[in-house]
Amino acid sequence: MIPAPPPPAPPKHRHDDKRIGTVVPAHERTAEVVRGLLGLGFESFQVSFGRSLAGLDPAALAPRLLEVLAAWPAEGGAPPPRVSCLGIYGNPLTSPETVADWERLIDVAADFGCRLVCGFAGRVPGRPVPESLPRFAEVFRPLASRAADRGVRLAFENCDKRGDWNAGDWNIAHAPRAWEMMFEAVPGEVLGLEWEPCHQVASLVDPIPQLRLWAHRIWHVHGKDASVSWDTLRTHGIRGGVPWMHHRFPGCGDTDWTRVFTELRLAGWRGSIDIEGFHDPVFRDRLETTGQVAALEHLVRCRGGRYVPNVF
């Protein structure tokens, strides 16, 4: 008797170049939270330390988190889950403690199985963007060198933190003109962007042409969107005291995420899109996880749905 052929090997997962995950806060229960999220389908996790490490020991968190990820069974050829990056969101141009936090996360990134640290570029408070550039170079040239020595890259979130070109308190990395200045001040391939369309929509910028121009310098994407109430805006303006914009989960805002994935694919981009929660005015409180899973499912559809091996 001729033996039956062995069953075909499961197809290699072809979506592991663009994982969809979520941002989890760093605290004593992070590993437990990630264990619960794995069963909901999230593929990657940004570990955010907020404005400071605040007494947390990232080196102690790393092995507990990796143990949870390693124990999760990858089924159907799905990629094993992983930590995409670490995040720190203080102002490194005014706070030596924040600079020290960047240094510590650069040093321990490999312990989490990742090679990326994200955060704010910082700002000299109350001054126009160009006046922060000398201090930015002073802080980030040594940080970029430290990162390069360890095979780590650094990415800046494009969040304005209620600032603009002329004044602000937290972050200069919110506009393409600033990005050009920053990357000229600290040249090389270490510095990039942690980009999300939310902040562009909230600035009345079309995110898709911007993404097309800057995909080559984007190291990480936040899965967060925004919606603009144009009738409110036209009636009250941006300074009328009436809310005209809300931060939203993907699928609830104005961005076409299918086009986002299209531009990323055309650019050959690889990385993680991690959902940034706790901002949506509708899916909040007891609906937070519901909103995050709905956003995950929306992004999975926009990515192309489940992977199907070619039969042609």
C-alpha cells in the first residue's frame, strides 16, 4: 500500500511584517494584562512607561513579560507575539531624569526582545520650534550614539501636546518642517518617527500624502485616529470653546486605514501598528477593551483579512 502523503505544512504567516497590537502601561501587572490580551488576538505590545520610570525596574519586568509571550501557542502559522517597542514620554530637553530614562530603556530594549525606544523629542517651553534645536542636538546626539552602539533605534511621536510652531511645553516633533530640522541636527539612521494619523487629522492635515512622503522614516505606528465635526468647526472655529474634534479608535475616525496599509505596503514598510487606547470618548471605561478589540478587528480587515496562500 502506498502511504498517504503527509499533511501539508501550515502556511507561513504573511502578515508578520505588519503586526497589529496595542499599547500596555508598565506596572506590576503588565505581564498579567498581556496574558489576557493575547487571547483577544493582539500580535504585538508597546510597553509604555508614561512620563517616567517612576521607580519601576524595566530589567525586572522584561523576563516576566517574555515568559508570558513565549508560553502563548502560535496557531495556524500565526507569528509569535512580541514586544514591539518601549515608550517614555517626558520632556528630555528640560528633565535630566527623562534623559536617564531614555538611557535605561535603550540599555534594556534587547532584554524585551525589541530594538526600538519611542517618546517625545521634548521642547524648550514657551519658545518657537527652531529655538529647541540646539538643546535637542545636545541631548539626542549622545542618545543616538548610545542607541547605535546597542543596535537600537529611537522614534518620536508626532503629538503636539497642545503646542504649535510658536509655543508649547512638551514636543517639537509634530510637523514635517520640525522633522527635517531634527534629522539634520542629529543625522544618521537611528532617529525616526512614531507616527499616527490622529495628530494629523486633529491638525486638519490629510495624513495619507504625509505618510507617502515619510514612510521611509517611520519606525512605529500608533493605531489611533481622530474625527472632525466640520459643522461645529465652521460655526464656532477652533477657538470658540466648543469641541470640534475627538480622538478615536481606528474604525471610528476619519482616516482610511486601508489606504494607510496600502501606502505602508508600497513603501516596503515593516513593523507594528499598536493601538493607543484610553482616548476615545465613546469606547471608554467599561467599553475600553470592547473598543480596542473593535479597532483590532477593523485594522485586521484593512490589512487584508486572514492570509490565504496563493493557489496560482
